[in-house]
Amino acid sequence: MKNIIFIILSTFLSLAIISCGEKDDLADDTTTNTQTFVDSNFCRLTKNTSSRNSSLIVNDRKSDSKSSGRTGRVMYVDKSALPQYQTDNYLLLDGFDLDSDRGIDAVHLTNNPPDIGNNFTLELRFQFDDGGYDGGGQLIGSASYKAPLISFRDHGKYIRYGFGGTTIKVEKPDSVNLENWHHIATTFDGTNYKLYLDGIEINNSTAFSGLTPPEPITMIGNNLEGKTVLRWLGKVDEVRIWNDTRTQGEIQANMNKTMVGNEAGLVAYYPMDVNNNWEIIDKTNNANHAKITNAEILPRFFDNSSCTNGPDGTTTCPYPTIRSALDNVTSGDHVYIRQGRYTELLNKYTLNVDLAG
């Protein structure tokens, strides 16, 4: 049976193709391959092969694709494993996902933004990954930065939150690795403005006592009015906006659960499902569906009876798509792609790979 693999790769600095050959421990088969360079950021590789596997090697230096020691993990991709996993959508904010000019990724909540007054809770799940480049940026807020916002600085070392053009800077606990999924929340009761990370209160400020946010929250991601701003890069899920002050107990009890959308006080809820107009659905009665600019909605694969932690690249729990593997590789990893037809658009920020035989 023939394998057909269609790959488009976009990287920040370079793309290197060492070989279009296959890697098969059991047989040496003849391959036919075609390479078409579209521009400096894109390469299209159409590969027809009768071998069992093809492979990718992740390099340790973005400036020199041949420098990898190739001493990392051996990982597997097998599309036939797809039915064994559950899926959950997330929002990817990544400067090279859909546009190659590093345009700003954002989601607009502007049709009917919720009025939250001076008692509110803002919470979401995130995985931060700026690749060591942009350093931070606004995660949620508004184009003017006057709505309640959460932003990151110094490659995630500091978290800022506030409204009205004023923010509080809080240092991230050293024990927290932002490359993993986390929950973040802010609450304001008119006096106390609190910041929670994974349900733990890490700051409380009274600097905003008696004030009311001058604008509603209208944006997930960065300010679109200028492309010189720092961009927040990473994954976002389970965005919830409340017009009341949630307690720490309520936050902890629900931060790893999904909502229905009819909960008291919940005025906007985005679990990253999309409608036919490619809008993110607001599951509350307000139905303020959000418009996507440049960003992507992608599936996250998670547990089943035999793979409780989801895919890990082993032969028992292989990644079901090439993209899901690339989201978890590190320098030196060798990714084997099992037989089958794969048609995927792979645009991965700051990743450098060899298509190796």
C-alpha cells in the first residue's frame, strides 16, 4: 500500500530538508519525491512512498539545521490511533499559523461585549510559548488596554493585570512551568483585585478600590491597531467572563471542568467550539460569538482507557496527527510517521526540522 504524505512547514528562521527518503527498519524501498520551494518561509514536500514509515528530526539550533545531535526521543505518529482519543478544541495564537508576515493573532468579542461593572471574574486556561522571542503581550483585554486585562512580560516571568491603563506586576512563582497547561483568574469586588494561578491566590491589590473598568473586554490576544506590540503566543481554552466575584473555592471547584453556559453570573463563555461562520461560540444566552483574526482552532487529544495521559509518542499511545507530535517535540527528537495518507497544514513557529530518511 502506498503512503502519501503532504506537508507544508513554516518556521521562523529556517527550514532545512536533508532528505526525502524513508526510514524503515524492516525494508529498503524506492521512493519518489518532489520538492517545491514556495518562498523563504514555506516549502511544500509531496512524497509518495511504499515504505512503512517516514520521519522528521527536530534540530537544536534554528540557525543551522544540520547541528542536531539527534539524541532525543523516538516518537511515533499513527493516524489509525485517532479514534482511540477524546478531543477538545483550543485556540492557538501563533504568529506563523495562518499568515506568513507575522501578523497579529486575535479574537474579537466586539458585537455585544458583556457589561461586567465593578464586580467581575475573568478566567481561562492557557499554555504560554513565545519561543524565546516576543517575550509576552496581552492575553485578554481590549485594543486600548483599558478593559480588565491579563498580560505577560519578560518571557512569562511577570504577569500583569489591571484596567484603565494601569496594571499591577506580579512575579510568576519559580515552580510554575508555563509550557504546561495552567488556569489563571482575576477577581474584583470593588475593593480587592486578586490574581489566581491554578486556583492559588498569588496577589491581592486594593489599588483599584472604588474604580470601575471604563471599557468591556473585547479581545482575546493582542492589540490589532499596530503590529509593533508584543504578541502573546500560546494556547488558550475555557475563557469565562462573570459579572460577579467568584470565590477561591468556586474557582478551584470548576477550573478543570466545563460549564453549561447558563450558570448564574456567567455572561460570556468560550470553550473554543466554532460555528459555520468560523466564529467561536459564546455558550451563554448572550450569544456574543467571537470573530477570529489569523488564529487557529485546533484539537487537543486526551485520555482513553489505555492512554490516561493522552498521546505520548509511544507505540501504545502514538500521536494521531503530525501536528500534535510537533506540538510536543524537543531538540533531537526523531518522529516516525506510520503508513497512511496524511494531509495536514503544518505551520509551526520557531520549529526547525529535517525531513529525513
